[in-house]
Amino acid sequence: MVDYGKYYSSLANNIRASDIRELLALIKHRRDVISFAGGIPDPKLFPKSELADISREAILKYGDEALQYSETKGLIELRETLSDFMRRMKGISADPEDIVVTTGSQQALDIVARSMIDPGDIVVTENPSYLAAIGAFKAAGARLVGVEMDDNGMDTFKLEEKLKSIYSTGGRVKFIYTIPVGHNPAGTTLSYDRRKHLLEIAEKYDVLVVEDDPYSYITYENGVDTTPLKALDRYDRVIYLSTMSKILAPGLRIGWIVAPREVARKFELVKQYLDLHSPTLTQFIVLEAIKKGLVERMIKVATPYYKSKRDAMLSAMEDYFPDYVSYTRPIGGLFIFARVEKEGFNTTKLLEVAINKYKVAYVPGAGFFVDGSGYNTMRINFSYPTHDEIYEGVRRLAQLVKSE
Amino acid sequence: MVDYGKYYSSLANNIRASDIRELLALIKHRRDVISFAGGIPDPKLFPKSELADISREAILKYGDEALQYSETKGLIELRETLSDFMRRMKGISADPEDIVVTTGSQQALDIVARSMIDPGDIVVTENPSYLAAIGAFKAAGARLVGVEMDDNGMDTFKLEEKLKSIYSTGGRVKFIYTIPVGHNPAGTTLSYDRRKHLLEIAEKYDVLVVEDDPYSYITYENGVDTTPLKALDRYDRVIYLSTMSKILAPGLRIGWIVAPREVARKFELVKQYLDLHSPTLTQFIVLEAIKKGLVERMIKVATPYYKSKRDAMLSAMEDYFPDYVSYTRPIGGLFIFARVEKEGFNTTKLLEVAINKYKVAYVPGAGFFVDGSGYNTMRINFSYPTHDEIYEGVRRLAQLVKSE
């Protein structure tokens, strides 16, 4: 028998299957459990017949290119179309040469991590932050420093304190990673003033900002400003990531990065080693879907659809949750984040009980916290379950909270 | 102005655009230059109408899944189908749980690199070897040691000498990387005896073998044994990589890895950080294409098609090349590798002259050599150009060789 352990890199040696992930994988096909653990779009929204036609046409009409190898940074037609799309939708002005198409936004995170992080470098994030971003940054050897959040997102005064204290001890910060709108998992949106403040701080302390924006294209309240940092970025310090996963379909695995030209060029060179290029076929599909207005139509349909699910969940929480459970009221994104202020309540330890006794699942919050806190929090998804499941699931969660 | 350089990782700082790549990119749309520089399939072979129907049906019938997030290691139906496909085609017996679907085989190389290599670890390769593999391994910090080749591929006696000498100086080899059939760039195929010998050496020196096999599904001579190392792997030391890029279409970006179970599990965990999963849609397309027999039909069509191009090129070389140019006679793959035994002949320096004066392009061989040699070699592709271009291009190459 070969002992494979000795051939692993330190990354592979340190990586380990998450117990929680395994536990949650097991419930996928259990009809008796209501799961709020996912983070996936409702497939009812996928514009299947339109995408079926688009993909057929892409292959028939453009197959010589659509099935062939293509440029690492992405099809020029797609980058032009994304440039136009972002200008119209978000007020971001990005030259097609500043855009790199990625294999989902997870690859964007990996590209950023590998291009920017050497072991020991510091990355500042919201605390909590997105699990897979934490994973990608740690895989590159980053030390993560978390900044406290409140209902308006990252506390930018605390951010400045952290940066001061890091610099006073000789630390080296590469970038601030933030999810300004519809934060995963916290459900918060960074206020406009704080967005401006964050950019000022980045300039003052000479760091970059990585803005992860999967969610701002679908928001549930009028009058809340969701202008991306990138659109306000007069110092050219923001690297912007987004994805088609929430506004078209995740199975296409098309995301993108906007970065200052020379940084985009580095990303392109790094991406060559990662997968040569993202699938040409799904790039063609996205290109046509944007050009035909399908993405914008999907946004129009998804907005009230997810809003009504969010409202259902908030209303169920109001009905069922005891006073000592606090939770966010997200204006975007797919998640509500709840905190149980009850002595010793540990959502990680209770997950198995929740599943087996109360027949409800969530993601324990602790994994999202970079400082080991958050044991009494949970991330609750409202995009995938039906209205009925939302009501019944929240009722079950409330029972768990009250009884355990 | 922000000085972005200080935010880069050492990987990004060391990575640099290849002059040759830039030069070759420029000729893409020049009709007056015949290019042997590519390594891409002839799009005439793409089964466009069948793939158009398959993709349409995949979205219409299975869209809820085909457009959705999916499992990191790949769709179980695809892994089962690949398992069956490899058994029938190559005599490889792989459990679906030993398979990880990747975003092209470039991602397979990256996954292997990141899972196995720590900075300073040694990887042994053929000399020359595949450029993008060298790149992925170096990006992870590998030191590369090259083993001499002859017409039968890697010289396994030299391999053993290298391993002995590495171990005698306390070095640490993680794996031997090899392209046994239709080597890129060398055009060679490892003889059966050497394949057995290589596996014995791997066992004796306790190292793993990474077998990169994009090419053995399409070969041009009957009676040449092309059994993969993986099919002969009784010590369970082989990690096998292959791809749909040459036998279906590269634009789908579907490759796969077969590895011992626990290694496959590590790869899966690492892949999570890279792109969560490969595109569900293109996985469905590949799944259906294999099940409907389309991949096997494409192999049947491509084999005589590429064989006739190879023959045309060999015949042109025989007609035009002077005696002091030696070249391989590949039984698989897409390349002929030529060596010009003429004092001071430098294919890197001459590329610009070749393009601008002789209107012909190739890939200079030096970049493929891990020891800085090979300045008088070039890689010549026969899969993409037409028969006429092959004859005329080789004539031009011969002029270059004679005149410069």
C-alpha cells in the first residue's frame, strides 16, 4: 500500500472535508427535512426554453468558435457586452480590456488570491465573511483580520482602527475584501456613507479593495442606494467581481473581474495556468442572453419573486422567533442571518439535532467568522424553499431555539 | 497613481507575458502567414448539429439540474459514463469515486500541482515537456528535472539515473510527469517495455506518476500498443489525466482525473476553492455525447482525417527538408518536432523572420525544455492547417532552414 500522505502539498495536507458540509450533503434527498442551508437560485426562474434555443443557435451558427479554444481573458464580444451591461445597470465604466471572464466567481476569488497573496500577507474582511472566499484566501496563505459589522455592514471606523493597529505592528495588508450588497452570510448592505468612507480609507492606508458583488443586481427595496464601490472608485483601487450565477444560471459557470488594466493583465496570465480559458460555449450563451435582454428580463422576474420569499421569511420570523433571536432584514442577496442570544446556544453542535429531531437545516454561522466567534449564529436561505417550506421551516427553527 | 506592483504575490510578480505568445497572437488574422504554431483541433470535425441538439435537449429536459450548481467532483452520471468509456476504450478500470471532472485538463494540471507541490519539491518530466504543465508546476514552486528522450519517448534508464542522483543529494521527488502517447511537443510514444519499466522505477523509488493522456484515443498506426500506464498500474501509483478537447470539443472545457481514492478526495477538496465545480451544462453535453456514441464516432472520423494530415506533413518534410533536419514520425498527437542540426540555428530568434519574410509560423522548441536547451528545435502542428497549407508551409520552413 502506498502512503499518499507524503506526496501532498501543505495545502492538501491542511485541507479537510467539512463535517457540516458532509452532514448537509446527506439531507439533499431527504424529503422530511426543510433545508435553509443552500445558497442556490430557484431553478423555476431559469429561462430554460430561451437558453435552449440560444445554446442550439450558438453551436449551429458559431460552432467553429463556440466549440473551440478561445482567449484566456474571455471572448472579446462578451467583454464588450459585459462592459455595456455594467455601465447600464451599475454605472461602472470598464473598458473591455479591464475585464477578465472567469469560471464562476469562485475562480475570480482564486485568481485574486493567487495573484495578490503570499503566505503571511494580511487580508481584511468583514466578520463574518463568505466561506469560500475565506477558503481561497487561506489556501494562498493569507492571515485574515475581521472587522465588526452592524446592520449597515462593515463598521468603517473599526476598519480604520484595525488598519492602524496592523500597520503599527509592521503588518502588510494586501486588500480589503467586502460584499457590500446583500452580504453572505450577514444579509447586510453597506450604507452609502460607509462606501465612500471605505474608499477614502483604502486611499489613506494605501490598500486595494476587492468588491464581491453577486447580489446587487436583484434588490428588494426601492430607494436604497446600491451603487458599487467600483462605480465610485476615483482612486482606481477597486477590483470588482461579479457573476451570472444569480442573474442567469450558475451551471454556466461564468463570472468576471474588473480591475485596473495592469492588474487585469496579471490576472489573465495567472488564469492561463488555471484552466486556459473559461468554456467558450457558455461564454457564447451568456453573450447572447445579455444581448437578447434575457438577463434583464430575468432580473425583473426574480426581483419580486425573491422579495416575496424574503418577506415570507421575515414575517414567519416575526411570528415565531422569540425576542432573544435577532436577525437581519436584507435588501438583497439570498440570506437572513440570525443570532440567538441564549446562554450556551451553539448552532454548530445543534445542527444534527435540528436535522434529525426538528427536521430543519441551516448553515451554522461559526464557519463564516474569521476569529472563531459566531457560535450562536446561523445563515438561513430564502431563495430556494417554497413559501410553505419557509413558514413551516421557521416554525421548526423556533422550536429548536426555544427547546434546546 | 497607484503602484500595483507591491500588491502582487511572488507568483504574479514572476509571471510574465511570453514574447513568443504575443508574436503568435498577432498572426491569427494574417491570411498571408501559414501557421503551424497552434495545437488546436480542426473545427471541421466538430459534430455541430448533434451537439446543438444535445445541448438544447439537456437544457429543456434537465435544465433544473443542467443550469444549477452541482457537485465539485463532477456529475455522478458523467463519472459513471467516463468510467465505462475508459474501460471500453483503454482498459482502465476506475470507480466513479476515483474520478474528478475538471475544467479542461489544464485545471487537472493545476489541481495536481497545488495538491502535491510545495515550493522546492522536485517534479521529473520528459525533456522537452508540455509548456502549460511546466507552467502550472512552476507556479506551485516546483523544481523541474528533465529526462532525455529518443524516438521511443523518455529514456527510462536515464530516468533511473536521475532519480538516483536526486536521492543521493537528499532531494524530494513528488512525481514523474509524462505524456506517453503522441507527446507534446516531441511527437513520440513511449514503448511498451519502457512503460512497464517506468512503473517499476516508480515503485522502486517510491514516487507517483502523473500520466497526461489527451492523445491516445486517436492514433495513426495499427499494431502500436498505446495501453495507458494507468491500465498497467498494479501498484496504484498513477494519476491519469485526460480531456474531451481532442475527441469532442475544447470549448466545452471538460477534462478528468483518475486517481487513487484518497488522492481523488484531496483533489476534490482543492477544486472547491478553484471553481466550485466545472460547468454543469457542458458536463451534461459530454455525458450525452458519450452515451449517444458521438465521441466514438468522432474518434473514428478524426483518426483517418488527422492521419492523412500527418502523412502529408511527413511527405512534405521528406521532399523539402535538408538532411540536417531530423524530425519525429508521430503515431498520435497533433505535432511533429523538428531539430535543425546547423551551427547557430536558433528557432526563437528566427521566429520573427519566419513570419515576416517566409510567411510561416511554428513554436520555437526552447520553451519546452526544462534545462534551457533546444534552441534549434521547433514544434510543428499538422491538425489545423489544410493539406495545401501543409505542403506550402513546409516548403517555406525548408527555405528558412536553408537560407538563415
